[in-house]
Amino acid sequence: MSEQRLRDDNDVRPPTKRPVYDWFIGLFSDEPETRAELLELLRDAAERQLVDTPALNIMYGAIGMSDMQARDIMIPRSQLRYVHEADSLDDILKVVTESQHSRFPVVGESLDDVRGILHAKDLLRLVRDDNRDDFDIKDFMRQATAIPESKRLNVLLEEFRAKRNHMAVVVDEYGQVSGVVTIEDVLEQIVGEIEDEHDIDDSGGIKPMKDGGFVVKAETTIEDFNEHFRTAFDDDEFDTIGGIVLQAFGHLPKRGEETKLNGFEFRVLNADSRRLRLLRVRSVAA
């Protein structure tokens, strides 16, 4: 009788775990096969409030980061703040305090001759040191890491973590310095920046506003700016409109600061401790 009961029990149990496994896999029968399908799946999850917007943006950033290269986010050569290996301590401290950056390339005869990286915090103990005559910047320099412009950000982030490095010098195919990139720049591509009504999509660097002004990315080339606004800014010294505006200020401006150039008013909408990002531009010629 017990044997009969055992046979009856076996009749209603799944003979193996395979059917359950197949059922579980069946839940994901519509799994995305392309990145576009994956992004669409994430958007659908957000619309159904399964994922909140900040988390969705982080996932977007992490997925898209593998397609980006160092050249896409680097601080360009025209906006670099650096110190010379032969500079005195007072000259170096002046650059540090004026720029408020935390790391600086140390160069030799030219910007293409990077000797190392200087961390501003390493100089703090010298601020109140009366004996500065024996200062040698070589005692404070750290090794500089050079990477090609084509270095992918996901690979760069892993290298930053493995080597515990926070800044890399970006060089072009000829070995000349194109700019620098920091770990903060890379992480921003994942976490993102605070978005507001001044955001510009990837379709272009100039966006009209309802009041007649324009929101312009600071990285917009001078050629594109001149073509759009029918201006004649010189591109011999700078490549971007942000470089010209930065020169006009004479310092790295904060959000809300304004300056006037060639009949236009430039107002800073977004900037960090390293570079300009967004500008509001309007004509004041009248």
C-alpha cells in the first residue's frame, strides 16, 4: 500500500527539474537581442514605475559609456591649467589657488613635455613652512599616465581603479597632448549631471529659447558658432566658443556670471571647477 502511494505521488511530481527551468526561462522569452531593444525595455520599465528616473539615467550612462572614448570627454588642451617644472613654489601656489583644481600636469619645455602630475593637497604642508628655499617640485610629482584619444571609457575606468590613479594625459597619434581626463569625468558619464531646462540633446550644440536667446554648449566650435550667428570670431587661438569666453572673463567663471563680446551677451549656465559647459547667448547689439 505504501508502494502504491509512492507511485501515486511520483505521478503528480515533475519527473525532473527541467520543466521548471524551462518555465523560468520562458518568462524571458522576449529578452532583448540588441542594445536598442534593451534601452526600450528599460524605458518601458521606467514608464511602469518599476525603475525611477535617476536609476534609469545611471543604467543608460553605464551602457553608453562603452561606446565613448577619451576624446569625447577630455578637458581640451586650450582649457588646461598646468605648472612648469621650473616654477617657484609661490608661482605654483598662485596657480593652485586661482584655478581651485586638485591636480595639475607638470610640464617641462612645452605642454607636450609632461613630466608628472602634481596633487594640490601634497603642497598643503608647505603653506605655513617658512623654509621654502629647498623646494623641489620633483619631490611632489607623481607619475603621469598617457592614454590615446581612442581609449574607451569602460576600459579607462578599470585602469583608474586598478592603478588608483585619478588623472590621465590624453595624447593624439603624433604624441602631442590633446587634453586630460579625470576619473570624475568618467563617472559623470554614468551618474550624469543635474538636468534642467537648459539641457541640449545630442542633435546639436545650439538650442533656441523662447525669449529669443540661445543655449550653447561651450564646446561648440567657433566655425559652427560663426555660421549660426553670422559672427566673425577668430579661431586662430581657440577652437571652441568656450575658449574665447573663458579668455574674456580672465578666470574660470561661476554660474550666473556674464560678459559681453562683439554685440553678444554670454551668461554662464553650467560650469564646474575645471571648465565651462553651457552658455546663454543673446544679442545686445540693439
